[in-house]
Amino acid sequence: TTVTSVNAYDLEFKPGDPQVIYVLQAEASLNRSVVYRSDDGGPSWNAKTSGYYAGATSSSAGYFGGKIAVTPANPNLIYVSVLGTGKARDDHWIGLYQMIT
């Protein structure tokens, strides 16, 4: 079963609940990477935007990937590192973000 046909940079499962999956993937229409969450093991996905990098709308914006981390200490909290460009002359490091899901 194909879950996504675009670049997926990282995938993590929520500790203690294998039905909850997070994926960081390229979103060409937004010119950035986006975190998606599935609560049903993968058939459906919702974009998570609260507390996350919104990106730039300029032509200098771009996305290069990143990583997701989920901690068993608080499985509703995820960390996302984002690589890309948000403005002219970025050094390809956007930042580290903390999201409550």
C-alpha cells in the first residue's frame, strides 16, 4: 500500500500506540516540509501546523528535509528539525520545533 508518493524525510511511531504515525515530507505546493499525523496506521493523514515553521512565500524558500523525534516521556510531544531555506542567504538550517499533537 502506498502511503505517500512524495519525498518523506522521516517517519516515527508514537510510543505505546503503533496506530499513530508522524511523517515529515516535502510539500511542493507550499514550498516547505510539512508534518503529517495518522491516527489509523496510515490510511489517512492530517497536516500538523500548530507550533511549526510556516515557511516563506518568496522564491528563495526551499526544503531539504529534517528529522522527527517522539519521546516516551511525553508521547504527545514531538520535536522536528527542519533543513531548508526560509529567506535569502539562509545556511540551510531553519530550526528545531516542539509540537504538542
